[in-house]
Amino acid sequence: MIARGLLVATILAAAAVAHADVAAIVPAADVRKATIVGTNGEVYRGDGKGAFVRTQQGGVAATVTAAGSSGGAVVALAGGVVYKHADNGWSAIRLAQKTRAVMSGGSRSVAAVGRQIVALDQDVKGEAVKLASASSAVLKLGAGKAIVFQTASGLFRVDGKKVKPLKGTPRQVSSIVNDRWATVDKGALSLDSGRVTTWPADVTITATGATATNELAAVGSVRGGGLALVVVSGTKLDRSVITGLADGTPVAVTIDADGRALVALADGRFALRTGSTWSVASVTDAVPAPRPGSPPAVSPQ
């Protein structure tokens, strides 16, 4: 009887490790309470102790390409549609779409549909509140206290209701991280100064994110093996080795105000730094057995 119990416990423990494809991290004041989002809309909540656990069935019917926070809720972009997560799963946010939406990730998510930039945590009669209008279609955007977006004409900043071009910056960037940072082919672009800090020559950056102290965090694979965390502050670059990870593809990174860091890999593993120590584990499932119910969330027709 004892042997049988041990066998069952072993099977359950093995089944708890989720073989998930990860898309993004939604930051939190303590990275141990952040949320890791899978490409199919799986939601792994941080328990505050170093584990990230999925306790709820459900997902979305398209591939998640970005995730973030809006009004305290987790939101995600999948198939050009923005979804909001709640206790009963995902639901599409009504954006009066005639084209695919784009969305900023990170600690403040906003969206754009064509020329219109909208809030995801405010609505009037079910319609998202418009924050600003661009002169042409918004291609990328990022947000912090302000909003920065890119059109075919270049980069612009929204402060309140005013839209102004970002002088001294390139017309096109690889990504917009928030209102302070963007990336270009070879490095990190400060949107305040227009200066580019070049990535280390032997590191291939695959993920970036803003830190809680307005720096830029980046993660990539090192030529010859291993992964590195790079933090850019002004034009100063700090680099450290992520111990315990010899390989993998980083897809997201966040660092909180106390210096704790969380790096998510595409295969469901994550690395957590507290103090100077890294620990490595995988996201886990603790989902009840599926019951008949609604299918994955889809965009409204």
C-alpha cells in the first residue's frame, strides 16, 4: 500500500512539470509574483516563493505574441486581437476593429488599431477609450508614464493628449520596450537622448524588458555557450552570467526594484535571481481535470 502511494505521488509530481511554449512575462513589484504567459494563453502565476503555477484551464485560439498589465489585469495580444484574463478565463476586448491591433507589453499595456491608440483599462459603453490619434497606422508602441509609437514616418511620443515627433531618433526601430527604451539592430536606444548602447559582440540578444528602475534589461545566448543578462543604464552596460543555464532561447525578462530578476525561456524553463544567486526550474501545472464547457476565447465576429 505504501509502495503504491509512493508510485502515485511520483507520477503526480512528474505530471506537474508543464511542457509549455512561453511567450511573455507580465511584470510585478516582486518578480516572484509576476505572471508567465504561454503561447496558447496558458497563465502561470508566481506564488511569491519561486514557483510559477497554472491552476486554470483555458487559453486563446491564436498564438500569443505579447502580454502585459492593464489596470491590474493580465492582457495579451494574439492573432491581432487583444484579450483580458479574469477568474473565468480569457475574453476579447472590444476595440471596434477593422484591422489587426498592436499592443505594448510590460507594466502598462495600451493598444492601437490603425491610427487610434486606446486604453485597455477604460471603456465607455463597452468601447475602449481613445488616448490619441496618429497621422498614419501605428506599427509598434510602448508605454510607461507616456506612450511612444512608430508609424512609417518615424517615432512619436504621446504626453497627455499631445502627440510630438521624437527628435534625434531613427525612423524605424526593432522594438519599443516602453517610453524610455527601444532597440535597434546593434543595441539599446535611449528614447530620451537618442544614444545607442551597443550590445556585447559575443551575445545574441533575444529578449528585452524594462526594469522597475527605468533601465533596460536584455538577455541572450553567449557565443561559445551559456546565457547572459545585460542591463543598460544611460550609456553604461552591465553584464552577468546566468548560472545554471547552458542553453535555451530567452523570450522575456523582468527585474524588480530590489534587483530580483526573472528570465523566461521558450521551452517553459525560467531562471530566478535573488541576491546574487540564480535558481532554475520549469513552470508547472496544477490544473483540475477538464470538464465540458466553453472552448478557447476567440475574437468577436
